[in-house]
Amino acid sequence: AKAGRLLTIRPHHGLMAAARHQAATDAPWQADYRRWRAPVERAVAWVVARGNRRLRYLGAIKNDAWLHTRAAALNLRTLISLGLTRTNGTWAIGPSSA
């Protein structure tokens, strides 16, 4: 550009640079990241599956209620697949039938 280039350093630049350096060099951090990344990505994929990438309602309160309902339904589905049963008024996770 004729006038040169404008470079903006944000207030948290130092923290972000330190975090990137830690992610690149710290072996325990990398092990934790590898351990937890897949389950978190899977959970996010379940939430947005089947056309749930867009919000359906106007307003934060309604969308928050929808997200909590969706998460509860997904958790219930997971528990059922793990063998959730009710016997004598008590819920228990038994051996999976699948």
C-alpha cells in the first residue's frame, strides 16, 4: 500500500502469544488436549446434527431453553445406550444391550 501497513497490537496479545507457545511446546498440555479434544468435538457435532446449526427462535432466553433441552435429550440418549434402566424405583446403568 502507498501509505504503508497498519499493525494493531491488541491488549491481550502477550497472553495469546504465551498460550500459543505453551500449546506448541508443553508435552503435558498437548496430552490433555489430545485426550479431551475428540469427546468435545463429538459433543458439539451431536448438538448441531440434523439441521440444528441455526437458531430457531428470537431472543436469548428461548434459544438458551432450546439448547438446554437439546443437551438433555442427547444426554438421555447416551444414558439409554449405556443401559439406563429403572428397577424398583431406582435408576441404574446396566450392561449395554447393543
